Amino acid sequence: MIHLPTRKANRLLNYDYSQNGAYFITVCTRNKELILGAIDNETHGIASIWLSDIGDIVRKHIEIISITDSNAYVPNYVIMPNHVHLIIVVDSDEIGGSPRAATPTKALIPKVINALKGLSSKKAGFSLWQRSYYDHIIRNEQDYIRVDEYITNNPATWHDDRFYGG
């Protein structure tokens, strides 16, 4: 008998997915290819990000998320050479459970990410992204601060990043 690996559950037990909230999202490029740009550690000892043309396409699509979906906005993000980290905040008076949409907040995150991935890939002319993405529910203010600082400092720690080198 073949034993398949058990897939980790995508949902947090006992969490009300019908509420507004903040989410930490990580999306990796296909095969973790280094196509979004490069990290420059030589500029006055401060890590800076140089975006490739493809990275600039991704940046433009991230920056219009709140325009294309009024229920979501991105207060912080970073585009790394082979992945993107974002905080997406879902904030709407319309969010709430209903029999037809029991998890509207959670459903909005895949919608936003799928649009980002699909539109940026279409503009680039080829598939940029791996199939899935990582998401973490930001549970409180301390968690938000930790994630926000991680995103902000990610370029400076690129050589220690688990995605370094593709």
C-alpha cells in the first residue's frame, strides 16, 4: 500500500473566518526562480531592492489591490528576488457570515492572490508563480508588529533567507 503524505490543514481551528482581519501572505515564483529582482547590500551598508521588469510588473499589481478590491488593502509588502511577502488587511462593513458565504474573509484572500498571480503572469507573458501560497492569520497587535518588521527587514537578511539562491 502506498502511503501519501498528510497535507497540513489550511485552516486554523476555532478561528472565525467571517471576520475582518490581517493576513501575512508569501507567494513564491515558479521553481523559486530569481526573476523578480536582486538585493544590493553595497549601497551605504543598507540592503536595497533592485526590481527587474517582471518585479516592477508585480509591484504595480500589488499597489492597485486596494483600488481593484475596496475590501482589501496592503499596508506593507516586499518583493524579493524569488518571492513576495504581503500583509493584506480585509476591512469591510459587508464582511460577515451568511448561509451562502460562510467564510467571506478567507474567500477574499484567494481572490486577491489569484488576481495578483494571474494578472502579473499575463502581463509578463508566462507563468510566474508556484501553484499555492503561504498564509498566516495575524492574530493580534504583537503578531502584526512582528510580521511588519519581518517584511521590512527581509532584504537585509536575504543571505539567511530560506528562499535564498532559488
